[in-house]
Amino acid sequence: MDVDIHGRHLNLSDGLREMAEGKIEAATRFFEGKVIKVDVEFSEEPNSRQAEFKHQCEITANVAQHLVRVESHAAERVAAFDDAVERFERQLRKLKERLIQRHRTDDHKRLNAEGFSDDVVEDADEVQIERVKQFTLKPMTPQEAVLQMELLGHEFFFFMNGETDKHAVVYRRKNKSVGLIEAS
């Protein structure tokens, strides 16, 4: 497993790096050998008014062909990291449970649900789709898509990129900038 620990515009002590690496390795125990790369990034908010959320820690990992990302803010760098590791471990545990549930056969599910009737047993983590929208995609530039997103007041906008003829999404990032995702 490749663990990359770095700070954005700040230097990290060796002790913090060692502690972070140890905790990341402990958190990934659910996926022995399936964690390819983990990126831990520390940053600091320069605004003194944001003192209680001054330090930020972001953990991004490629785990069993899934991308897992968490971030945390706190007054202290170590507190932000500890909170991020707890969230990261929770996400990994959820992912592991979903992968196990997906690969179970019906026979195994019935054995585990012994004593319950078939119509009562349901997956509690199953996502319910509340609304489905359909619309035609018009080719447009990313700048036009951003304008359309802002006019609609949405956080993202799905469109056909007229420059590349590929499906794409523009989205509003947490720092209020705009991101673009294109299909390869």
C-alpha cells in the first residue's frame, strides 16, 4: 500500500507523518491487499476568524476499485486527522459490508435470516430512488453549462460537451470554484 502524506503550503513533522501512516494502516485492515493508494493532505485556513475550523485533513483512497474520500476540519491538526481517520474507517466498513452483501447468494441470505419470514427480510442499506428526471442533452460548451447550472440554482449540471462530444458534468466545489468531470 502506498501512503502519501503531505501538507498543502505547510511542512509536516516526521512524528505526525509516522502517526498518520500507522493509523491509516490500522484503518485499512478491512481490505488486506486491496488498498492501492492512500493520499492524506493537511491544509490550514489562513483566515483567523475560522479558528475553530482552522486545520483541515483530507483522506482519499483507491480501495477495491472504489474511490473513498473524507475530510475533516478542527482547531488542531491532530484532531482534524483523528476525526478524518474515524470517518475513513466508517466508510471502509460500509464499503466492505456492501461488497459482502452483493456477493452473497440467496441461500446464504436465507440461512442468516433463519426464523424470519421472507417478506420481512429487507436490506436496510438499500437506496430508494425518490425521483427520476429525463431530458434531452444538447451539445454545449462547459462555460454554457456553468451558466445553465447557475441559472437553475443547482450544484451540478449534466450535459453533452460540444467540444469533445462526450458526456460531462460541471459542479460547484466546496470552495465555490467549479469542477468539470468528463467521461473517458
